[in-house]
Amino acid sequence: MTAAQAHLVRAHSHLGRPGRTEGSFREMPEGLELDTPHVEDGAAIWRIARDSRVLDLNSSYSYLLWCRDFAATSVVARGADGEPVGFVTGYIRPDRPETLVVWQVAVDHAQRGRGLAGALLDGLTARVVDTLGVSRVETTITPGNVASKRLFTSYAERHGASLEREVLFDGGLFPDGGHEPEVLYRIGPVASTAVF
């Protein structure tokens, strides 16, 4: 095992205590717990993404792989029954190891309006800042996705980080036609103030 792989294993097992926040971090809503996704969560995460009706839905197989290969840079919120009710998937940019790319964020309809997406994003970034040395966050958002624009704009404000936007992929690059452009949001620097 390489040093980088060992670091990811440590990150995979290092999560903050549920509900524990400090500074500008959002607290997990009552009754929910922040956790690392497991392969068995892939189907639930796929369903939450599908039911969002906003996200580009990937194959169910890809969510299983994500829970296996990128669990250290992703989180789920678990309800009292242990089932995921929200998630954030992310990965470290290979050419920029200080940057976490947030791939998807989704919350089950029954949990919306409780600040869960922000709490998941705060919990994940606190973990990867502390364990992987991440100092920047990137994501892409289509112009019509108002909820995601609010989520990441408020995240940057909450953490006192700068936010830059630019079109990353023009709509014409997508082969299926009719796809909105993907706007890159660059946020940073970010620092952890969470207590683990």
C-alpha cells in the first residue's frame, strides 16, 4: 500500500461525531447521523439521485462503484433505521490534490428544508481538510439549478471563502443535445473548524 492509499484509508475511517459542530459549520439535523457510504448504500443513493429530478442520473452500477472507490471523499446522512436519506459524492482532483470536487448532492424529499445538504457539505469538507489536506472545493452547476447555486454560494459565505465562477463545459459539448452549460464554482481557501 502506498502512502497516499494509506492516507485515504485513514480518511475513510475518520468521521466527526454526529451533531458536533463549531464555528460556522451547520449542525446535522436531529435524528440524523453523518457517515461514510458503504457499497450496500449504492442502491439507496441511486434512488435519492433519481428522485431529485434535478441531477444527471448515473447508472446504478456507478453508484456502487462510487461507494467502494470514493467513500473517503463522500458522505451519507443516515436516518434512525440506518438507511441513507441524503448524500454528497466527491473525489480529489488527480492533478490538484488540494481540491475536492463535489460530484453530486441530494437529499430525500422527506428531509428537505432542514439544512441537511449544507450540513453534509460542511461535514465532508471538514473531514477532507483535516485528513487529506484539502483547501479548495469545486463543483459544477447548471444555470437552472437554483437550489445548488444557493447551497454553494451560502457554503462559501459561511466559510469566508472566495467564490469564482466560469463556464467549464458549454452545452454544445454534450452529445445528447439540450444540456445546459456546466458552470464551474471554485471555492477556497477553506479550513476546518470542526472538533473531532
